[in-house]
Amino acid sequence: LAVDGPIGEKTTYNISARQSYLQFLFQALRLPFLPTFNDGQFKIKHKFNEKNQITFVGLGAIDQFRLNESVNDGLDPNDPDDAETIEENNYTLGNIPINEQYNYTIGAVYKHFEENSFQTIVVSRNALNNSAYKYQDNDESDPSKKILDYNSTETENKMRFENTIRKNSWKVNMGVNLENARYTNSTFDRIATPQGSITRNFESDLTVNKYAVFGQISRPVLNARLDLSFGFRLDGNDYNTEMQNPLNQFSPRFSASYSLTDRWSLNFNTGRYHQLPAYTALGFSNSEGTLINKERLKYIQSDHVVAGVQFNPDSKTKISVEGFYKFYRQYPFSLS
């Protein structure tokens, strides 16, 4: 379903929703699991006047997963082909968990235009909920047969302000970013090993406040044959002492593009980038609720170098060849 159109002279909207047909297809193909995917989105844009406008955007999805426990109905266990199919179906039904996941993002973008600049304010919230459970023989009436009971959430509330200025061939962009993130995890998991069953049972509840400052300046030189751009970003958060200092996550970037002729040009860019490790690593705790990785995790660091050549045979075509090198530091990996 899709609906769009105007609301008055200054507002437009677009709304759509979808559901997959995989659950019907998988049932017709006699598969032991039936996934159903649903998603929806909307966009509303309002123009106050020539200098001010606001846009609201929302995206959401629900993924549901259930077992097709009647998949063996009508099959003959005495038939060799059916017997093999029954065995494969029973193995899948006995091992695959029942899973449900939903996520959404909703936000607003406000823009104010001036003669040589414009300002942007972005406010948004995104969330992810993921759950899975499994019982031995799929018998949910007996608590002692529980093998897996997992639920995790990730929620982020963000605010960003940017100011972009264009004047006398200069382009300057600068801004700040604030974010509040919460991660929860409740896990019960029984794992079969040659030494016997191992049970993991823990809960985590982590809140992280993030902050960033960024800027970029660019302009053409040498009669507009050489385009130069320099930028930087500083990131920090209150997870631990190392990450609190934004100078530890200083990320400079530089790029250049030189026109050899009207059709040929050389491109180069390099930069350092920092990324926060996954919430599953940040929020991992022991049975007492202590964050195990709190004092040893750092931002993932990656240095990029990219160079290439570009050919424009005409105004509608671009052909480019590039090579890149990336070097990673402080990348987390499992100690077990």
C-alpha cells in the first residue's frame, strides 16, 4: 500500500506499508520455518517559507519467525525419500530457534537558508529489539526444557547541528553531535559440549552518552584545476576514561582532485576514522552484572589511503579506477 500527495500548498506526504509473501511460499514448498517480514515508512515535508522548511521521516519493520510443525503431515515414513525429508525437517525443527525482531527510526530535519549559508538541525530516535527462544522438543509447557531465552534492545536518541557556508569559492561545514544510547541484554543459553552442558545466564543494562565535533573546509585553487578539502572529527563518550577524552579519537581527513585535462583527473584522499565497538562487546557482563570489557575497550581506529584516476569522455559518462589501503588498530576480538 502506498499513498502520497499534497496537504495544502506547503505540505507533501508519502506513506507506504508492505508485507512479504514468503510465509505462504515456504508453506507451499513444505519448508519447516515460516518467516514474515513487515515494514512501513512515511515522509512529511512542510515549507514554512523560502528560508525555512522541516521534514519528518519514519521507518519501521517487524520480522516474525515461526516453525511449521505440520510440515511432515502427509509424508510416509516408510517411503525412503519421505523418510529422509522427515529426518531433515525434524532436525531443523529441533534446532532452529523462534525469533522476532522489530526496529524503527523516526526523526525530523529542520533547515534554515540564508544568502551564503544554511543551518540544519536533526533530531532522531532509532531502536532495535531482538528476541529468540528455544525449548527441547519444542515443548514450551516444561520450563526445565528451556535451551535458549534471549532478548536484547538498542535505543539511540540523537541531535545534530550543522552550519554550511559557501562564499568566494570557499565551502565550510561545521557542527556538533550529541547522542544518548541504551543497550540491554538478557541471555539464558544452554550449550552442549563433549564435556557436558554449559549454561550462560546474565543480564546487562548499559547507558552511553556520546558527543562529537566536526568540521570541513574546501576550495578550488590553480584556476580551479585543483580541488582541496580538509576536515576533522572528534568523538568521545562516557563509557570509560580512555573514551572520554575526544583527543584520543581525533580523526583528520584530506582529499585532493587535480584536473590533468578537461577529461582526465587524478583523485586522492586519506583519513583516519574511529568507530565505537558493538554494543554486544560494550555491554557484555558476568553473572554479577559487572561489565567485563569496560577498562580494555577502545574506539576501533582505521587509516584509509585512496588514489585513482578518472576519465570523463562526455558530460554524461564517468569512468574511474581506484586503489585503497586500510589499516586497522584496536579491533576487538573474542579471547575464547
